Amino acid sequence: MTGGTLSTPTEPLPACWRIPEWSRAVSISRAAFYTLVAEHRPRSVKIGKRHVIIEAPAAWLERMAKAGGALISRKAL
């Protein structure tokens, strides 16, 4: 450490996540992901038969914090 600063290497964020990867990053189960109400789901796109999430886990968590938390569908209860 020189000059009183700490240097940490940063890795670029992925451009998209598969549902299991994204769910682990925000500490929810894959099943819980599917019970999120539509407006609280992360932004995603469909590529072929697969959905990929394009909203970073940290960005989604911040959006949910501002919304007062994420809601799950009553159908899942």
C-alpha cells in the first residue's frame, strides 16, 4: 500500500445472467424467483427458448429497496 490508497482489482460484470446464477447472487432460491410478481422481477430478455436476466443483481436489490421490498405472487402461497 503506497500513498495511503488500497488498490483492488475489479472484474467486469457479466452482460447477462441465467436464472440460477442471478438467484444465487441475490440470495433467493430459484423457486422464489419464479414467485416474484411481474413488476418486481428483474429485467430480462428471451433468447431462443431461454430467458436471460439483464438487470444486475445489485441494481435489482437497490430498486427493491426503494420499492419497500419485493412481493411474491399470491398464487404461489
